[in-house]
Amino acid sequence: MRIGLLNGGGDCPGLNAVTHGVVGAATKLGWEVLGFKEGFEGLLPPGNFKLLKLEKTEGILKLGGTILGTTNRGHFSSKVGAGGIRSIPSELMEDAMTTLKEEGVDALICVGGDGTLTTALQFQKEGFPIVGVPKTIDNDLGATAMTFGFDSATQVVVDALDRLHTTAESHQRIMILEVMGRHAGWIALYGGMGGGASAILIPEVPFHYEKIAEALMRREEAGFRSSLVVVAEGASPAGEGKMYEEAGTEGESRLGGIGEAVTSRLGELTGKETRCTTLGHLQRGGSPTSLDRILGTRFGVKAVKLIEEKRFGRMVSYQQYHVGSVPIEDAVRKLNLVDPQGEIVEAAKSVGICFGDA
Ligand code: F6P
């Protein structure tokens, strides 16, 4: 038995932990693992891959990034513009299938988010056995309570807020932190709650600048001279669209700029000194947290198990502390969004965090 493994989409802490889990479990069964490089691109003839032996994956568990490389652009991108989906052209599919056949690959594990799993589903529908593993720091994939990488990204946000707190206090300023989160505000919500933010702005809750300014001024009146505000890159004021740094033609356009917009508007409305920090790719870098190392390993082991049981077209899923699986179809294009009326937002509001809505 010979299985393939590839990563797709942006890099994410814990990807190497998945590889570690896959190689460990497959080796135990006497199987070989071919790691394809840079996502589906590695399937293009003549094939770009390496044989992943146990000794080759020794020590990768704790490493950030991915030893296989990845891409969120390229020939196999199923995302076009914001929200658009395309089918992969049949010539490309045939080319990829030829490589898989020539290398004697019996099944393929695809690790990625919505875009990667949409492409993976096309392979499955065209007859190649696929197993999916959910990956995204944004934690916005449906049918799984959590993806690996989210905890590591959240920890970076908490660390950044702890540091920004120093200047906020010393200079009596409002410090704004822009974090990742295109469609879902999980990183902003968890990072902001863990790092003691006074306001958290997320894509799911359109905000009003005046409401945030009022909340920050109330803090001032109560004797708190500084505040931290976390803004997800996909958040937007009520009645306005998301802010883009660059309009892309393929894949999803790059978001950016909302942190600066919030900073200048809150400065005007409160009369206080405001400063913006954009955390960017620091959130995807560095070593995974212990939670993400363990989750990634368990996901990799489960993916091999699904192949052993011939349960193809399924995605590994994490629900109620248990690693199970769901049909890939149940996960793609179904976003896991923050519930604005849910318990977590309610808890945040109960401790005085403003979301800019009411
Ligand atoms: O989907 C994960 C993500 O980190 C988004 O939050 C962000 O908008 C995007 O990737 C950035 O991608 P890139 O690395 O192409 O700038």
C-alpha cells in the first residue's frame, strides 16, 4: 500500500504534526507515504514528491510551516474572487491522475481548508480515493469544532496584546491590533478575550464607531486610562463592505486596512492617542502550541485509519474532544462562524467587552 499526502492553502502551525501522525501510523501498517510538494502542484507531471520515511520526519513535530511546502494560489485553486468557486479543468485533473497512477498511489490525504477540500472533493468524485484533514488558523471550516493552528495563532495574539498593554498603560493610549480572520472572528474573539481587550470587532458583527468610542470613554471615566482593541481583518462598519489591500484576480483577494481605519476614527472620536499594529503572518509562524501538536498528530493518525477502513470522501473532524470523521461535502462551503448571540460573545459582553453593536 502506498499513500500520498499533500498540504494546500496557507501554512499553519501543526501541519508538520499531521505529517508526523500520517507517517507514524502508515509506517506501522507497513505502508509507504509519498509527500507531494507545494500542494496539488506536486501532482503535475513528472510529479514533485519525496518518500517520507520515519527517519525523515524525526523532529518535525515541533516545527512551524510545512516540510512539504504549500500554496494558496496556483493551477488547482478552486477559489475565484471573493466567494466564487471553479471546477479544476479536466486536462489538469487527468495530468494529476496520471502522476498518481504512475507512482502507484492508492489513496491521497489532502490537508487544507475550504479551497483545498473543494479541489480534493473533485478528485474523489472523479474516482480517486481521498481523505481530507481540516486546516486553517481562522477556524472557519464547518463540520469540525476546531482545526489545528487556531490555538497557536490565538496564542500569538494574546502575547502581542500582553506587550501592547505596556505601551497602552505607559502612554495612556488606545492600541489597536488587526488580526487575521477573513470570514470568521474566532482569532479576534479568543485572542481578544485571552489578552484583555476592551473591544473586539469581528466579521459577524457589523460595528458602529460611535459605540466603540462611547465604550472606551466610559472606561476612561471609570478610571481606566488605556484600552486595547482587536479588529479582525474581515470586520467592517455597519453598512460598509470589507477593506481590501489588493484586489486579486485568482483566489481570494487580500484583506487589509481596517485596523488603520479604526485607529484614525477612534482617535478623532475620543481625542486620545491611538496606534495600530497589524499582526499579519506572525500569526501563522513559529512552533505550534502543545494543543496543535497533539491535534495535528491525532488528525494524521485518523486520516490513515480512514484509508485503512476504506472510508473515502471523508474529512477528519473534531467534535466534543473526540476525533471522528464527516463527509467532505458536509465541511466545504459551510463556514463555522461566531454566533453573535452565542454563549462566548455573551460571556465577553458580560465582562464589559464591546463589539461595537449596541
Ligand atoms: O485563511 C487563512 C489566512 O490566514 C487568512 O486569515 C488571511 O486572509 C489569508 O490566509 C492570508 O493569506 P496570504 O498568505 O496569501 O497573504
